[in-house]
Amino acid sequence: MKRILAAMLATVAGGIALLATSGAAAVAISPDATQQKIDKLLAQHPDAIQTSRNTVSWQQGDVVLTLARTNIEGVQTADAAPCPDGRFCLYADANFGGDSVSFRDRLCDNRIINLPSFNFNDITSSWANNTDFDVDVWSDVGAGGPRLFQMFTLTESSGLPKNINDRASSLNCF
Ligand SMILES: [Ca+2]
């Protein structure tokens, strides 16, 4: 009887140890995925500043990258951020979904905006332009390669054709 009790206690203790271990493991494997992504982004872009839980900005907020809110499986949990007035926006997914980057209209002095600088190279799948300017979108940096499409003033596209999807690398607005 004594031996059986000891064995039972050992089993219970083992169960508690297992619970404690799995609890610790659960904490370890569920870090804030959004913050991890931002940390990586800040390491790659030292000129970027984190401005909220899921946004990073450049140039005093003229450029804002918004990470999509996701659950632990990486599934988007919140509606996409609408493109604010006075800005044009690119979205990583169709239907204005996924991560997005927005540019303030005062950048439209015919300068070229290279998307790799803002962690947004070759991923654009939809866009909205809420500025008074037109925007040319190019397949290479420096307004190089073929012009893929144009984002005319106060228009939007909820999805790009396959041949120009996930290809935008630079833009200029005028
Ligand atoms: Ca995409």
C-alpha cells in the first residue's frame, strides 16, 4: 500500500511538473508576433520609429507602415486600415487587406519613392489614392523597369491583375 501511494504521488507530481512545463512552454511560444515583426523591421530600417503597437513611421509621419492585426495563427483579425484623406496607400493583400503603407501628399514634389526603404517591396496587391495627385508605380526602384500601373487622384483598386501583382518597387507622384 505504501508503495502504491508513493507511486501515485509520483504520478501526481509528474503531472504537476508536466503542467508547469507546458505552461512555461505556452508562454515561450506565444510572443507578440506583431512586436517581433516590428523589432525586425526597426533593425533593418534604423531611420524608422515605432509610433504605436502596430505602426512604424518615417519622415515625421509622412510615411506610415501599418501591420495587420493577426491572431496566433497569423490570420488577420481586424479590418484593414482605411486610407486617410490626403494620403495614398498600398496594401499587401487584395481588398485593402494585410500590411499597408501610406504616404502623405506633400511627398508629391516629383521625387521618387523607393518601396524597399519602407519594407514594402514586391508585395502590393491593392491600393487607394486619397490625394489630389496622380501616382506612377514602377517595377524597379528609381522609377525603373516598366511602369506597372497608375493610381489616379481619388481612385482605388481592390485587386491588381496577376501580371502586375506583388511587383511594385517604386513610385512617383506629381
Ligand atoms: Ca501581395
